[in-house]
Amino acid sequence: MTIDSIRYASRFDGISGSAIREIFKLLAVPGMISFAGGNPAASALPDEACAELARELLLEKGKTLLQYGATEGYGPLRESLAPYLKDRFSFTCAPDEILPVTGSTQAMDLLCKALIDPGDKVVVENPTFLGNMQAIRLYQAQLVPVDSDDDGIRTDELEEVFKKEHPKMLYVIPTFQNPTGRTLSLARRRKIAELAAQYGVVIAEDDPYRDLRYTGEELPAIKSFDTEGWVAFMGSFSKVISPGLRVGFLAANKTLLRKCTIGKQSSDVHTANLNQAIVDAYLRRDLLAPHVQRICLSYAEQMNTMLGLLAKCGGVARYIRPQGGLFIFAELNDGMDAGKLLTACVDRGVAYVPGTHFYAFGGHENTFRLNFSMSSVEQIKQGMEKLNDVFTASMRS
Amino acid sequence: MTIDSIRYASRFDGISGSAIREIFKLLAVPGMISFAGGNPAASALPDEACAELARELLLEKGKTLLQYGATEGYGPLRESLAPYLKDRFSFTCAPDEILPVTGSTQAMDLLCKALIDPGDKVVVENPTFLGNMQAIRLYQAQLVPVDSDDDGIRTDELEEVFKKEHPKMLYVIPTFQNPTGRTLSLARRRKIAELAAQYGVVIAEDDPYRDLRYTGEELPAIKSFDTEGWVAFMGSFSKVISPGLRVGFLAANKTLLRKCTIGKQSSDVHTANLNQAIVDAYLRRDLLAPHVQRICLSYAEQMNTMLGLLAKCGGVARYIRPQGGLFIFAELNDGMDAGKLLTACVDRGVAYVPGTHFYAFGGHENTFRLNFSMSSVEQIKQGMEKLNDVFTASMRS
């Protein structure tokens, strides 16, 4: 029997892989200016510091770090995460309410594994991060998109959906949302925590960009308003230390965290110890704050340059001005199609992600997402000029 | 609504976490001699070499290693794995037929994700590694155990089961099996590859212990007899370099590997780059072979010491003499219960894993698994004396 007769699991029906990751492969062309990714700048990756830390940690406790670790995570990291969460995200939790994971993508996977049966409903922002939409789809959940406005996801609509649809979970990115760059207002953060307890819906709060704030006031996490344990908080060090290390964490109620921990036993046994220890050293030795401060100075300049040029860019009808993060979301004039125009842009040497991919049911063909972290100010100027040329030409034709 | 009303996914029905990992937690008592784990010896963990490698690699290509990597894996590692597989496992595959994963546990998870719908049947050896039985159960598959004898899993029974039950997958550990220590014979390896193609069953071949051979002749992998692509080979560096690094790989037919890769996008995006680069350096610089040779000298002495004492141990009716690996599987006299006796043993300061946990449907209460890699020859002598005392006393009472 040839392998062509293999029967795959039904969870893959209609799944074809991350559209974004496929776009990324096209960007390997030398000289391409990519506004498509969500990667940190090369200059933001602390290679020398990590080199010395890795050596020091392995020489000092290599026999522990190279051995099997606990699924529950590297003890010192759990201990240093607790005060970090209190300080940065304004909620209190004990070390045993925190599970270090292999990137916060794994936190999403484990929450789905713990909670989702096929056919269950999961509410997502419309638009939202498409990687995690794929994660949810692989658990054969039904996505229920709820629109957002300048204050983030609309809690009036959300309450209607909670009431009528009885979803298992809400997936929400409260700060500098991907792709919109929007930040959920304080009132709505409080309201979402209330709705969660009122209707018995788990909130998967995904907050990887929070430390990348360039202007405005910090807001407490949704989880800081959580009295009953319905909010599961997913954090990541991918945007502020290194994505290549694959270290994130899940902070949640103990019973939910226990299910996720059992799920993780079969996912990868535990997250690599050395990688957890490097992040722990960043927290424990106060290396993170000054590093983030330095990154933010540069990202702020890149964002402001891009925003300034976007204001003058042909074909752009409107865009959202974020207070931080990595992305700017924009809309072209009615009738223009960012997906179709991407080919011409890539030919000119600049790329972005069409916004339609971020909507659970597509549409919104005139939207697109720009990333500014991976390009220098000079590259941003050149890339925006190319975009302006293509979009302007398209309006004429 | 309190969190107590949370509704978990049905995949967790009847799942309570790995029994072995729970036993391990009891072993933290100082002075405990543990024959329970499956960890490499501390002396087998190359902390100094990894410290220098990590530093060198991060200084040399830290900007790449700390950045997002491809889900498909770190390119250089895929390239160095191909000749390694040819040399060590006797099968040919191209770099794009190899997916580096976050420990071979993830390979099992991804194969299940790609293939298993609830109710599908998965054949396992009886007994087998309980961690992967849990992985399979979390996909709500039905386990179909097939007995093994001195030549490994019985292929006559296997063919009957393939014919009648139409399973999706066979999970098999061909070399120094966990827990039995048995090695699948050459004839049966060939036969399993044939049966896979004949009946359209994916073979999940798990071969992490192969390099730990202390006596006897090496055998080619089942995959070396695979003509149609039905054999998926899972490898690991946990037993020969470091489990804490979490690097393994899956070698499989491209279409199956593509499904696993899409599954991995949502599991953890990619395996940590630094960890892949360290393993790559071990392969590329020929550091692995001499390291393994050194480990094997020591493990062989530990195994032979344990086997010698087991021959004289009270209450032990029979045991399997392995040619390598980490485990010895033994049977107590009829009527003795290794699970019940464990408490007395732990009280005396020695531990093992009751064999019943390794059988899909339990039973076999008189069996137990001993590990020799984590204990020195002196500790093995002491521990076996304690076992002898407890087992002998139990026979008298």
C-alpha cells in the first residue's frame, strides 16, 4: 500500500499551515525590506550577554541544567516570575501558579488541550493573531469573532456572545494587540474579568508586547481583576529577550494549571532548563529592565518614522496609532486589495502581511499590517517610499 | 461562578498524570538509592563541553540563534542528521525528511496530532513506555497491546491485529526496549516494515537507547526496510548528550512530516535554536562517538553489577538480560506484588518502578523495572542488598 492512502486526523481538515510563515519564506530575497514579520530587531537580541550567561550557568550548575527537569518548570524561574508578574502586570500569584512553557504558543496549546472538545466555541478578537487562531482550529473549536474598536474588544458584544453562545474560552491580546496595535481600556479589562466569572468562561490573556511601551500609561492585566481564577495569563520573553530561546509562561489557577501540566508531560516533558535559567538570570539580576529600556528607545523612533510616512502614503485611508508593540494596522481606500497588491510590493522589494489573514472569516481585503521592529529608520523610509509608489500607481490604474 | 464549575476537555477523562513522574517526586529524600528513573548519570552529562560550545555558538551566530527559527528546524542540524542516520541507523533520508523536535516526546505528540482521531486504534508493545501511552491516550485512541517475547513484539500476533483491528499506528521501541530491555530481532524488523506497507499502518519507531550498546551486534532500524514511507523514526539525544536540552528528531515521509510540521507551528513554533546548534556541533565535530564510548564503559559495568546481584536476589523468579540501554526488567515469585513492596523498599532507601504501570491494561503485579545508569557500582551494591532484604523478608512473612 503506498503512503498516499494514509488517513490523517480530521483536525487537519481545512488546515494548510500558517499563511504568515509561508509569506516569511518568500522574504529570503536579499535586500527585501520586510514589514511582514513580528521579529525583534537583530540589535535587540543580547547575543554577548547570553553567551556569557550560558557558559556561566552551565559551568555552575550544568549537571542540573543538562539533566531532566520537572514538567512544572525550573524552580528558580518560577520563583523569580512571581515578583516580576506583581511588578509588571499588577497581579499576585504564587510560584506554583506559574508554569514555564516552550514559548507562549505552547501556553495557548496547553489551554486548548485542557479545555477544548471538538465543536466547543472560542471567542477571538476580530482581527487577531493568526498563529493562535490556527492553534484553536487544530482543536476543532468553533471560532466566534467579536469586533473591536479603539478601546479594544467590545465588551457589550462580548457579553451577548457569552450569554448566547456559552463559549469555553476567550482569546484576547490586551496590550498593543496583534495585528491592530490597540490597547484594551482599563474599564474593559475589569469588565472582561467580571464577565468571565459571571458566565464561566476562561480568559486566555496573551500579553507578550506589554514591556514595549513607547508612550502612554501602563494598565494592569485583566488577570489583576480576576477574583475567581477564570483568567489564564500567557507571557513571553520572545519580544524582550529572545524568541529563539523559546521561553514563555502560563499563570493560572492551580487546578487549571495542573491539567495543563499533565498535558505538557506528553507535549515535551519540560521546557529546556538552560533556556529557563537564562531567562531566570535576566529577571534575578535585573538585566531585563535596562535591556528593554534600550530596545524601546530604538523601536519608538522606528514606529514614529513609519507613522509619519504612513500619514503621507498614497492609498492609505486610515491607520491605528499604537502606544507600543511591534505593529501598525492600516486600511487602504475602498476597493483596494492589500493581498493583490502584495505581489507588486514584493517585486519592488517591500513586504507586509495582508490584514485579511487576521480575521477569523477573512474579508477586510483593504487592510494590512506593518511591522517596524525589524527595519532600520533608513529601511523604513525606503520601504514606505516603495509602498507609496505601488499604492499610488494602483490608484491611478 | 467559581472555577470549580470549569469544564475540562474529555481527553482528560481517566488521565491523572504520569505515574512515574509522581514516583520520582517521592525520591527527593536525601540518600535514596533510585533504580526508578531513566535519567543519564550525572557524570554522563557534558557540562563543561556544553558551556564552551554554548558560548562559542552564541558569540559566533547569536543573532541567528536568538532570533525566531524555522518550524522545519535549524538547517545545519538537519544536514548533519542525515549522515548520522545513515551511519548509525542504516537508513537514507534527505535533510527535508527530518524534523528536529523538542525532545522525542514531541515527535510522538506530533505523530498522534497528525494521525489520531478519537476512537482510532494504536498498537503498543505489552509492556511499553508509559509516557507515550499517556500521549496516545490524550488523543483518545484505543490502545491495542500486543505481547512480546525474547525477540521483541510478536509479529504473528501483530499481523492478526493489523488484519482485524485496522489500527492507525504501531508504537514500538526496537532496541533495549523500555521497560523490558529487549531488542527486536532482525527478521521481525523486516517483517514489521512489510506489514506496515501491507496493511497501511504507520510505524512510530522510537529508538533513543540504540547508542548505549554494551554487548552484541547492532541491528539496522525498522525504517531501513521501509520502501513505502510508512515508518516514522523518532530519535533523541536525551540519553547520549542531555535530556535537559530537549532535542530529538522525527524522520519520516515528506507528506507525513509536513502535517507534523504544521502541527508543530501551533505546539511551540520551533525548537530552541541554541539547543539544536549544540547537538549539531556534537555531530559535526565528531564529539558524540567518543562521548558515547566513554558513557558505555561505565554503564556496562553498572549493568553487569546489577545483573550479577539480581541473580542472587531473594524473591526474583526471572529477569531479562539486555544488551544495552538503561533498564532491567524482572519478575518476582508468583503472588508477590512489586507495587505493594515498593513502600517497604522506599522506607529502606531504595526505589524502582512497579512493572504494572507499563502494561496498557495493568496486571503483572509481580514485575518491576530497575534502572542502573543513575547509581554508582557501590550504590547498586547497597541498593540490591536492600532489595534482597525486603524481598526475602516478604517471602518469609
